[in-house]
Amino acid sequence: MSPEYDAEFDGSGRLLAEERAGDNAPPLSVSELSARLKRTVEDRFGHVRLRGEISGFKRAASGHLYLCLKDDNAVIDGVMWKGGAARLAFAAQDGVEVIATGKLTTYPGRSKYQIVIDRMELAGEGALMALLEKLKAKLAAEGLFDPARKRRLPFLPRTIGVVTSPTGAVIRDILHRLADRCPTNVLLWPVLVQGEGAAAQVARAVRGFSAMPADGPLPRPDLVIVARGGGSIEDLWSFNEEIVVRAVAECTIPTISAVGHETDTTLCDHAADMRAPTPTAAAEMAVPVRAELVAMLKEQGLRMDRSVRRGAAQARERLEMQARLMPTPDTLLAPQRQRLDQLSDALAGGLRHRVAEARAHLGQAGGALRPALLRQALGRARERVERLQLRPDYLARVHADRATAFDRLSRLFVSLDPDRPLQRGFARVMAGEHVVKGVADARAAGQVVLHFRDGAVGATVEGAPLEPDGPTGLSSPQRPARKPRGEGETRQQDLFS
């Protein structure tokens, strides 16, 4: 601006802005200024690497990550889009020191600048170990590493499930060691053991073995081995992921963790029921030595045979000792022999006494059989026989009673004949094999058959039911008056009278 303009501006106190000739600073809109700043920042800082501590970490529902990177004196906002977040090799969280690679840009909506992160890595092994210790403390507080929840391994598993890479030396070492010690069935679930997606595959495999049914097409494993060869902490990091540790801890099948070599330790080792220093050692822990089992069985068989023989010998000795202490047969049978002799002597006297009593009783009974008494008893029997003789008048009375009863039954049979009312103009309504007893049954059947005296016709039930004295003019037939019953006439029930 010219000095003249500055003087006029400073002293005028104008309310409205005016453009003057030679003015090289036209006013910009906020959006124009934000766009220029955005282009300037992105051109100048198109590729940067920042080292800082994560703060305010948040994962949006869309999958994007929002965070801040800070050091002792400054803070910068950062965003990582869903595609880059899916490639992260570790679980980002507050307090972790990282190195972020990306570009700077501005966010016009808030007049702030931020870094769009393409790749994010832990800032050295120290940061990685700090993240590991933090996750370990969190899972330990939940009880996932509690020794009380660890289970004993099966002594002789029929099927062993192995979670490892199908192309590495680990599966060959395990199979070779199992074949040497005790051949058994092995189910391999192939997975990646490092790199992007490895943790998710390992967790899915462990949960898959745990969810197998006992009666499925494949035998359910009795033991699961999670194995990987040695490597750096970065190579083994998949087995420190929370998703893997939780899957191993929640597995319903006893597990052995054989990740790395003897000096390598992962969180998966703490969550498993047993830790093996190497995959080969895991195979040794899984099954016993078959030759040792055979030798043990032979030894147990020999010991059992010796025990049986020794028991039989001891029983024989005890029997001989007891036999020497037992009395002889003559000593045992002497009282019984004496008792037999006494009973033999008493038997003869008893028989003689019984015969004498029988003879006396016979004499008394014989004296009672006199001819006069017999004739008297015969006369009484003859009188009873005469009273039981069948007289004609008695038979005639019985026959008349039976004829009367038969006549009653005949009349009752005729009155109960279902076709008898048809002769008087009635009809029987049938629906299939069932008799229609009311309007509701007829409307429910729809089609009925009317049986008359001289045949049957079909009929369709339509419309509403008619009143008894409705338009048809039909009425029930008059019931004939009953005849007075005589004094000697037997009462006979008639369903239609």
C-alpha cells in the first residue's frame, strides 16, 4: 500500500472497505485461504516420518483410526484410513511410542493440520516390550494366566490337532517325533505364523478345533498344539496378540504352546495349559513312548502273575494249617450216630403203639355199623331223592317262564331295529359312516346321504337352519297315544312309541 493510503486508512476511521488503485492484497474468502494452505502444506510435506507417543486413540465404526502423536513439547492430530488400519501388525493403543509414515494435510473444517498415516510401526524394541508388558498385565488381571485354571494333558490322546504353517519344518518335526514315540492321528489346521492376518488365522484355528463336535465326520482332537519355529520378537508377535491369547485361554481342549525356541516366550505360552520349549518338545509332552508303555505292560503282567501265584501259595498254606486244626470225620459224626441209634430204638416202640391205637379205633367204628342204623340212613336218602324228582307241572311252569322271556326279547329286538322308523316315513341322515345328529353336524359335513324306506339319495346342506315351524310347514308327527297297560302285561320298552 502507498503511504498516502496508509495515512488515509489510519486517520479516516472508515466503516466500509474500499478498493483503491495499486492495492495488491485483495480480500480472500476463508475457503480460498484454507485451500491455499492445504496445497502449500501437502506440497511441502508430502512425505514425512514422525516419532511420537499415541494419545487419544479411537477406532471409528467405519474402521478408520483417529489419534494424536505427541512428544514433550508438541501434539499433532493423525488419521489412518481403514485400508491402512487393516494392515497394522500390532494393536495400537494409548501410550505406545511409534514411528508414523504419511503426509501432512489440513482439515479446513477446524483450521487444523494433521498427518494422514499410511504406515505405522513401533519405535524400537523398547516400545514393543512396553506394549507387551502392558497387554500382559491386562490379561493377567483378568485371570487368563491363572495356574488354577490350567488343565492336565491327556495321557494318551487319540487325535492331536496342530495349528502351524503347513510348509515349515515345525510340522515335519512334530510328525517325525510322534512317529518315533507313539504314532497317533494328527489333524493339521494350516495358518500363517507371521505377518498380516496371522493372528486372526491362528485364533480362528484354535476356536475351530474347540468347536468341533464329538460325533462329527472328523475326530475331535483330545489335545491341541499351537506351534511355530524361532525368530525375533517381531516374527513371534502374532502369538502375543490379544485375539490369539483369548482364543487359547477359552479353548475347551487342553493346549500346548510351542512357539519359538527355549529362550522365546510369548503371551500364548502363559495362556496355554502347558508350555513347550520347542515344537519337538511339544510332541514329546503330547504322547508317551510306545516302547516304554509296552515294557511297562509286560512288567505289570509279570508282577500280576507273581502276585496271583504268591496269593495262591499263601492260600494253600493257610488251608493246610486250618485242615490240621479241624476235627476228624469220626469225631464230627459220633453224636449223630448215637442220636440215630436212639431214634431207631424209639421207632419200633412207636409203631407198635400206633397199631394198637388204630385197632381200637377200628373196633369202635365197626360196632357203630349195625343193620338198623344203615336202614335208617338209607330211608332218609330215599326221601331226599324223591323230593328231587322232576315233576311235569314244574317243568311246564319253567317252560312257560322261558317262553315269556323270549317273547319279550323278540319284541325288544324288533323295536330297536334302526330301519323300522323308515317304514313310517322317517329318513336316516348319514355323513360317511356316521349318523348326523344335529344341524351343526350336517353343516360341517356339507354332503349327506338320506336313507328312505325304498333307497338312499345324496343331498347338499346349504343355507341357515330352519325353525321347526318355519316356512316349510313341516312339523313333527303326532305321537300315538299309549294304550293302557293291563295288570298282567309285562312292561316292554319301545324307542319309537
